[in-house]
Amino acid sequence: MDKFLRDHPSKPRTQDEIEKITNRLKRIEGQVRGIQKMVEDDRYCVDILVQISAIQSALKNVGFAVTERHINHCVSDAIRQGEGKETIEELMSVLKQFSK
């Protein structure tokens, strides 16, 4: 795996931010378990595909929320410290993976 510029955010996440993201991920985890049950119960393929699409959308939204926070804190802090170019390159690399 590539080495990232930092191991931790420049501004620690608030407890509220952590709880919101964690709760979203727990809901997604529940949806995945629901799909597993649908497969085990031999449910209609289209119903399963609709649920898969919902999970993909939910994961993208989590990714967008994390990306927004990263830009507002980590990237803007790096720019102020004169490390903007490297941080933007790092972000663009991750966004390219995210969009695949």
C-alpha cells in the first residue's frame, strides 16, 4: 500500500463526527447482512440487486462525507503550511480509486 502523508487528521474528529460515521457504517453492515439473508432465502434477483445498489449509494455517501471533512481540515491546513501540492496529489490519487 502507498504511504500517505499523515497517519492522523490535522484536526481530530469530534465525538459527534465519529458517531455519525460509525452509525452510518453500522446501518450499512446491517444492510449487507440483510442481503446475505435474502440470498440464503433464495429471494428474487432484482430485489437483491436493488439492495446492493442501496448499499453502494450509502457507502459513496460515507466516502463523500469523509472527503468533505478531509478537504475542509487536512487539505486546507496543508495548503496553509505550504504542503498543498503534495496533499492535493494524495487526495486526487485516492479519489481516482474511489471513482472506479
